[in-house]
Amino acid sequence: MNRIPEVVKNLLAINVLMFLATIVMEKQGIDLTGYLGLHFFKASDFAPYQLVTYMFMHSGIAHLFFNMFALYMFGAVLERIWGVKRFLIFYLVAGVGAGLLQELVQYISFVQEGLAGYATVQIPSVGIMPMDVFLNRWTTVGASGAVYAILLGFGMSFPNEKMFVFPLPFPIKAKYFVIGYAVIELLFGVSNAQDGIAHFAHLGGMLFGLVLILYWRKKRKIGGPYV
């Protein structure tokens, strides 16, 4: 891993180690996700530090692999052109921003469903569940928000770079790839797709990443062509 830039290398290592630690600790009866995953802020298990720690937790090997693969492929490029400090700030800001938007979306759902007025909730195939237990199930994990921001950063820095994206049989420019991903996430998000994926967290990462890039460009502190 000597050729991998410093921040990306350490992020890869931390995420893999945390995934392994989660498996080991689970066998000891300790749920690391319960402590480090991002809970809904009205749940009893919520803690502010989870806005950072959640992005180093993953729900499965596939979740971890695809996030780390994208971090390696695109993050390494951005770290080399932006530098260590700027890339780390970008990654963390986007990750925290993704968590904040996810919290907002969950709160909107909480209000719309009128959950504040109930002490219990009926869950199909589970039965009656105390509201506090139910809200603690609203847990978000993964580096996807920060990774989606990295994809955005790559698309804005190299908009005309051609990429092969499965299952498309032809190359597509990076800027169209990023726009397409954002549109797909938005459609899934507004359709309230019950797929267990935090689509608005992905959009939150891209949104905060976009704001940061535009701010840096305005201050003439970041290279790369304008989109």
C-alpha cells in the first residue's frame, strides 16, 4: 500500500479494522454498531460523536468492499491533486454532512407519522414494540456519504474523463456519471424505497461536498477545471 496516498491508506485501514472488530466483538456479546452507528437524535442511544464514528462502520462485506474500492479508485486521485489536509477535511465534512441530512430526513418522517404521540408501535412480523426500542433501530452506518462526495469531486475535477460503468457497454464521461448517480439517489429517496439504503445520506454527502468545492474554488484554493 506504499503507493496509496496517506489519508486514503489510513482510511482504508481504519474501515477494515473496524469491520473486523465489529465481528470479533459481536461474538463477545458487544454490539459496536449500537455504540458507533448513527442513531436518530431522538433515540436514547444517540450520541453526537456518532456523526463521525458511523462512517467507519459497515453492515456487511459487500457494503465495505464497494465503499473502499471507490475510496481507493477515486479518493487517491483527489488526495494527490488536493493534498492531505484538504482531502481529509473534504472527506470528514461530507461524511458528517451526510449524517446530518439523514437525521433531518428521519425527523421529517418522525413528525409526518406522528410518532411523538405514541408509546409503542406495531411492527409486522414482530408485534408491539416500545417506541424507544423502535427509534433505536433507526441506525445509519457506512462511508457512503463521504464516498459519494468523492465521486462528485472526481467528476468536477475531471468532468470529461471517460469511465466504464457496469452494465453500460460504452464509456461515459465522469460528469454524466455523477449526475446520473445523483438523480438515481434522489428518485430512490423521494420514492421512499424500502431497501435499507440511506439514499438521502448519499445526497447529503454530495451536497456538502459540492458546497465545500464551490467555496474552495471561489477562494482560488483548489485546482481542476470548472464544470
